[in-house]
Amino acid sequence: MTTDGGGTGARGSLRAAIVVNPVKVDATKLRGLVAAAEKAAGWGETMWFESTVDDSGQLVTREALTQGASVVMAAGGDGTVRAVAEGLRGTGVPLGLLPVGTGNLLARNLAVNLSDVELAVTVAFTGSDRAIDLGLVTAKRGDGSVEEHAFLVMAGLGLDAQMIAKTNVKLKKRVGWLAYVDGIGRALPVLKPVKLRFRLDGGPWRSTSAHTVIVGNCGLLPGGLLLIPDARPDDGVLDIVALRPEGPLGWLKVWNKLAFENGVLRRSAAGRRLIDLNNDVRSVSYSTGRDFELTLDVTEEIQLDGDAWGTARAVHCRVDPGALLVRVPRAT
């Protein structure tokens, strides 16, 4: 659902806020763009906040709400976007997406412009509001402690989490998401199937093993890789995908499924019929649900929206339907 968001009113009647990750973003140019956009929209002076080592953005977002923010923009990587979204969950105040990070995962999945920061700032003041779901994940650590966070795009364990944990930070700053290729190269030689027990929507517990398990609210990754073709950010369910390559050609089958079938064949009716005929559900399997629990034999690396999130022995994911408003361009 999309509703009208920003607009022109009495000067100072509305105020925006922006949460900046100072490690990743030089706000000098951004301040000029924001000042021009707020003036054109007739809004009051924008409130500026910075994330810190101790606060990724949740606390300052709540402070912005206390001070009356009508929209909160996130200027940082996907972690900053996720933190601001957590602070805005269920408040009815929209999130403004500024494409200044490496992955810009949510913006990609909402088809928001990724190259024009000035346009993104303008949209934050004048766009419409779209309600999307949030994924919530609770992790039980190896020491028994429990931690919960939201995710906007995907949470995962196995290859994707190890890839992120092993990605060179300096290389990522230089070449962006392509640095994950290096991370995959580091992760594959030591990757083994993960033994786990799981249940979906309170059903019976089942046992399986997989090299990767990903729970998605959205399906598109950087580079145009469509990991979960049927995932929608506003359908009220989560999509679960398990990668289980078998034999020496196992990973080639997985890549064929993700890159060729999902990225090429699904674009046409004839291609979709070929996918149905192939029916290889072992190497890449999909399911959907509102509540997904799994327990692991050993602790495994976890990732949230492309950021490493430590290790866990048990993970519980659930969906919070329509919990977040996102400011998007008005329909033309």
C-alpha cells in the first residue's frame, strides 16, 4: 500500500531528520542537498544525528521521533538503514532511503534510484509512503545469551554469512559489493554442510543439512542476482531458501538455478515452463511462512542484510507485516 507522504505546508510545520554514519559518509555535500530540498518543500530545518560505535542508529532515530521528525533519512550502509528502520518500526513515520552505501539492498528491491542522491533527498520530502514488512530475528548465542534485531532484506547462515565474515573490509571500500567474490573464495574451501533442525509456522520439527539457509523479505541481490524470485516486501510472509549442492557439480547446479533460471528463464512463459520441467528442488529449495525456527548442532556465522552478526546456536525468524513505511517516489 502506498499513500501520499510529504508535501508543501506552512514553513516549519514539518521537519525531517537524517541519521548519518560518519565513518562511511562525508555529509558536507549532503547538507547542501538537504537544505535545498527542505526549502523547496517548505519544511523546517532538518535535524542531524550521527551513529556511533555504541548506537548504530536505533537510539538517535528514537530521539528524532521525540523531537517531532516527520521522516527520518538513513545515510550510511545497509546496517545504518536497518538500524533506522528498527527505530521507526510501528511508528507510522517513514524511512527515507539515500543511496550512499555499498549494497543499498532495500533500495534495489524497491526499485529506488541508486545513482542520484539529490533525487533521493527530494523524494524524502515530497514522495509517497509505502508500507512494507519487517523481518525479526532472535539469535541464541553459544554462551546462552539472546539478541534480537530486524532485517529488511535477508538473514542467513552458511556460505553467505561466512562469505561476509571473510570479506576484506579494505577491498570492499575500494570495489564495493564485488569484494564479496573474494569472500566466497575464502569461504568455499572450508565450507561444510550445516546440520540443523527446523520448523515452519509451528509445525513439526524436521532434520536436514544445508550449505546455506537464507530467510528473505526481499529477493534481489547486488549485481541483479535474483535469489528468491517470489519474495515480495509487502506480502506478509517470509521466503526461505536452502542451498544443498551435491557432488562435484553441485555448486554449478546452484549457480545455474540462481543466475540462469531465476535471472533469464523466468522472464518468459516458455522459460518458466522449462523451469517446471527441470524440477530440481534438491540443490535449491524454497518455502514460505510467517514463523521459522531452527537449531544447530554447532554455532554458525549469521548475517543480516549483508552485515556479519556473530554466531548462533538457534535462530527464530518471524515477519511483522506492514511494520515500516518507506518514502518512495510518487506514482506518475
